[in-house]
Amino acid sequence: MLRRHLLKGVAALPFATALTDPLARATAASALARRIRPSDPAWPSEESWAVLRQAVGGRLVRPRTVWATCAAEPATPQCLASLKIVHNPLALGDDPGGTQVSGWLDAWTPTASAYAVAVRSSGDVVEAVNFARRNNLRLVVKGGGHSYLGGSNAPESLLIWTRAMNRIELHDAFVPAGCAVPPAPAVTLDAGCMWIDAYTQVTTRAGRYVQGGGCTSVGVAGLIQGGGFGSFSKRYGLAAASLLQAEIVTADGRLRTVNASQDADLFWALQGGGGGSFGVVTRLTLKTHALPEHFGFVGAKIKASTPQAYRRLVARFVAHYAEALCNPHWGEAFNLYKDEVEVSMVCQGLDAGQAKAIWAPFFDELRASPQDFTFIEDAYFGVSRAQAWWDLKSNPAMILDSRRDAAPGHGWWRGDQEQVSMFLHGYDSQWLPASLLQPRERPRLVDALVAASQSMIVRLHFNKGLAGASAEIRAAARRCPTNPAVADAFCLAIVATGGPPPFPSLPGPKPDMAEAHRNARNVAAASTELKRVAPEGGSYISETDFFRADWRQAFWGKNYRRLKAIKDHCDPDGFFFVHHGVGSEDWSADGFTRAHSA
């Protein structure tokens, strides 16, 4: 009887008083140790979802992936209609169940969220965040959907889908709130904007430049939070270093305006600490830059007749790069195959004559040895007005989004087409330090590149390493959370491959999964060769290995400790989770269960 009276008395206490009891606090904490799934009794009722739907203007939807449609209704008109979008990166982004790649071998498979809020304002984001927090739901944020690691995809979750937030405002003289700094030209972009939107407004129409992603369908907010690179990063630096101000909804449901003077730590974390970890960014303001007169391209494909000639070819290019190309003018890629190489590079600030003169010694030397080297594709130079670089009317290298309801000016690079809906077999990256370009170190570098390319194609992305940039650009990168190794790297070496989606009920031949696993092993073998010459190189968070064990050190180096402290302060319950994001070590791999050591 005494126990019954005691429990009755405790039940009558206000909730806040009850939580002063250690047992009550432990019970409340355990509720936060596991996210709620649709199969759980505590999953929100239909009435609760209806309240959220009303609060966000009816924009609560049940997404479905293209692949699920075909699995449920194979060879039907519905399946065939859904498959029309799988080769259009902009259409995939316009679908709440779409992802730019179709998954990763033994890592993740596209699975739609239980519900999605198609947010149109910061107020919608606040409503969705508060609903997810009150109901202890797994939350996912998606803008462009380009996360190779699957960060914008999670089953049994609530998705905040920012695609419809696409306003853009140009500023002649912008000053961040509360900051005593000179006004500067800038552009403010809502979180759902893609880089084609930014380039169309800033470059094609206004004649200025904003540092963003090379792939036009990548979301602005995700790239900035990942640090981000464009084709001309050696001239303009990390995309994140151009961030002047951001608006973000944090786990407590507050909309914050952050910059160097307001919530400075959180602002710093958004400049490369990774998307989806600190809150939902709703708006960003980036500085813009004067536009050079010309952007240009040089391409060629060259085959070597023997292994010895191939090594000479690679060594000659390494020397040419070190002596003539490691500077702010040049970016993009040099690709190494087993016995051939491909030049696919861009430049800024050079006219056609200047670009040709820089490459003449390299190409002339190779042409002088026809017994050793064959030009499969002869050297090609293309230089255009920089203002027309992303103008589909004048750039044949871009593919027009031909959908009837597509936005004017929307398109993507032909060179990016093979990535769309690719199922990744393996992917890894490593920054290679500029010290390897020193004459005494070049043989080690050449040996590693040749050895790696015997297992898998190696792509050297020179714009994703800042060695050769100005001291100012490199210093700005070191002020961001990105691994400081980026400032001393001459390139990011990427080794990756994939194939068609391996899902049942899709038309066409079925993928060879044994080959997919062989490809994954070959990627690992090639990556091992590169890591031998750059063991401390680090890796780029947005283009990296899903299974990388040293991800904290690789992505952020010494900056991880500070990032984790900011995460614990602004999101103490680990509400925002992405695979290998800051604080993800405190949770299970799917983000639903708190780790015992956390």
C-alpha cells in the first residue's frame, strides 16, 4: 500500500520535477538512445502526420525510389516512365526519392524515407525539425542528392527536402550581420539551388564568378559544407572559403544567422565540417569574384607502345606539370590507364595562343617518337569567353535538360553523364603532396602512378589540391575545417569504378556481381599504391571510400577535435547523423541506436 501511494504521488508531480530524480533522468535518456521506426508503437499516428502536413502547407509526401517502382511493377508503363529520369541528373534531383548514384556495393542501397517535407521556407524546416525531435525520428536532409556515401538517403526516416528553396539574390555590396568588414560583391542562394542555377545568375547573366562545384547538378549547400572544389580552385580556393554568412536550423528548432561574428564556431564548422551534421542550412551568402576574359580546355589521348614507353610518358607529364602547370591557371584531370593517358584539363585567364604555347613542348616531344607514342585523340584546344562557359546556347560540351517543365538554362556536362545512376563498386581518394613533384621525388611518384594504373584507372584532379595556388588562397583553406593537407597537395588522386544498377525487375542484361567485387578489389589495390607515397595525405569528404577506417583523420586532420566539440554543443543528442559525419561514431551504422560508449 505504501508503494502504491508513493507512485501515485510521483505521478502527480510536474514533469520537470520528476526529471530531477536520477531514475527518471535515466529513463528519459534511454528514450533518446534509439530512434523510432515505423514498426514501433511510438511512431507518430496518422493524426500527428496530418498536423505536420497542415503546418507545412500540405507539402508532406511519401517518396518512392525509381527502383522500388520497377520492383513492384516490373515492365509496366509506370516502371518504364520512371526509368526515363535515371539518366538525367537534374530529374533525379527533382524527385524526393532520387539519388545521383544508385548505391554502393556492400554499402548502401537507395531506399526512400517514410515521409518527406518538400520545404519552401525556413519556417517549414523549423516545423519538420521540431516534429522529428519531438517524436525522436531519424532525420535526413537532401538538396541535390549527390552524396556518394548515401548521406541524403535513409530508410524509415523523415526527409527534409530543400529542392524547392531556390531563390537567388545578387549583392553589389554585402556586409554580414554584425560584422565590421568592408562591403563586398556577393550572392545569396537558398539551400535547394544547384550550381547551374548559381552560374547562370552570377556568370552568364551578371558577368562575375562564384566558386562552386564542377558538376552542375550538385547542390550548393552540400558542396559548401563539404569544403568543395570547382574547376578553377587553384585560382579561387575552396568553395567554403567564400562563405560570408549562412542561415541554419539547429537541433533545438532555432533558425540562426551565423557568420564570423555571430555563432562563429558553428559558422566555421559549416565551411567544410560536412553536410547534415550540424543542422539544416537554409540559405548561404558567398562572395563573388571578377570574371577573367577566358576559360579554356585542352584534351588529348595518348597510347604507349611498351611498358617502358608508358613509364616515360607518365614521367614526362609529371615533369611538365611540375614545371608549367602547377599554378592558378590550370585545373581538372589527367587520367592514367594501363598503357595510355588522357589529358582533360581546363584553364582560366589564358587565350588559345598562350594555352597552346604552354603545352607545345610536351606534345612535340611525344610526336617526335611515333614508334613509342600514338595520339589516339589528337591534342585539342578550346577557349571561349568565360561568361559563356555555362551558357547552353554556346557550349556544345553541355547537355540540355529537355524536359518540358525544365528550367531555362538547365543542363550538365557531357563528361559527367557516365556517373548518373552509376552503382559504385569502389571509390577512394588521396591527396598527393607537392613534395612529390620535387625532382628527387618524382621517380617514386611515377612508380606509384604506373603501378596503380595497372589495377584501375587513376584520375589526378589538380583543382582539388591547392599547391600552386597563391599564399592567400592556401591560408584561407587552412582556416577552414578541411584537412590542412589540402593546402600542400598538388592534386586529389581518385580511383573509382562502377556499373549499371543491379536491381531485379529492371529491363536489360543483369550486372555481373562477381566482376563488381573484382573491381572493388582492384580499386583497393590501386589506392594502396598511392597511399604508400602519401600515407598522411588525407581524403576529400565528398569523394572518398565508404569503408575508410581513418575517416576522422583523413577528412579533417587536427580539426576533428574542435568539430566534435561544436557538434556536442549544438546537437548534444546527436539528432543529425550521416555516415562518417562528425559525431557519427556515437551511433550505430544506420544512425538509429546510440553506441554504448557514447
